[in-house]
Amino acid sequence: MSLPIYKKIKNKMIEEIASLRVNDAIPGERVLAETYGASRMTVRKALDELVDEGYLYRDPKRGTFVADKDSVRKNTLLDIFVSEELDYKVLYFDVKSSSSFSVQKALNISESDQVVRMVRLALVEKEAYAVEEIYVERRKLTDEEVSRMTQWRVFNKFLTKDNVVTQRFVPSVVPVQYARLLKVPLSKPVLIVENFISNRQGEKVAYVKIYHNPEKGHVEITA
């Protein structure tokens, strides 16, 4: 059975992305449509999948860029949350034109405010420990900061620089989209740790939502 046109375009772009550097710009939809002899809607569908799978990220004001998809680096950010030494793998990095109500409330922003989103898989000895969603208000970052935040150490330094964290622990069940990543049944109870990060002046800096794998460690709370 023949692949849909957008899948063929997607596969071709993956080959081309392999020769590019992280943060290199991707041509616009019109140029890509002419290059591949397809409609802009078809090209957009291919781009959407490449963004969802972490090959690319978007900034609505600047365009589409190559993401650091295969980056797995030592993490320093969540040393304040858990005691294990973690590795991380980027799943998604993009700039979203809107966000959910919970993100809006956590960052004190409106529905139309853009947010930088990163979703990453936390690993302990190569085993899935948690999935983390990180949100930062776009307008608080320069274009250069956004482009550099695909790099782990840059993102972590931004989050941890002289900031204060308030945490909330919420029992729940594993979301459908993360069950496979954490290798747990859909009905499995999980602990969600919400982290509200602010600077010393009380301004919202970031919102981090962590879905812990109940079979891979624990969260320790001390008073």
C-alpha cells in the first residue's frame, strides 16, 4: 500500500534534517509546497508530525527550526525535586500559540498568550522514571533564549537561577499518551507533582508538571 503524500514528504524531510544543525531554519510552507509539488495543507500536515515527534519546533513569530531531538544530557534542574541522578530525553519542544486553562492559571497568563513548551522523559539507568511537561511564557524570553533552550543546560539554568519553587502533589491515573512511555497500564495510579516556579519578586517563571512512574522510585517529602 502506497504511503500518503504527507508521509513521503515527512520521511524526505527527516533525511534532510539529519544534515542540518540544531536551530537551523526550515523553509516556509509555500517554499516547501513548491519543492515537493504538494499543497500547503499537505506540507503543513507533514510539518505538524515532525513537530509532534520532536524533529522540529515552531516559533510563530520567526518560523520553524530543527530541534535537538536526540539530545540526552545530564540534568541538574530536578535535583531539588528528587534525589536520583537523572538523564533526560527531549520528546517535544515548541512554541504554542495557546495553552490549557491549568497552564494559564499557573503562569498567570491569558488564553492568547504564547508559551514555550518542553516535554521530556526522565531516565534512571536508562529506565523511564517520569514524564515532565515544562511551560514558560514566550514573551518573557528573547528570540535567542528560545532558540538556545533546546539545549538542556541552558533551559535548566533559566529555571533554577535564583528562583523559588512551590509544589503540589496530586494523585491521578497515568494519561493515555504517557502510559507507553512509562510502561505502565492505563489504569495505574500515578503521583503528579506540580511545580510552580517564581523569581524572588514573586513573578511567575515556569510551570513544571511531573508524572512519576510508580514502579520506578518514590518522591520524598520533608518538612
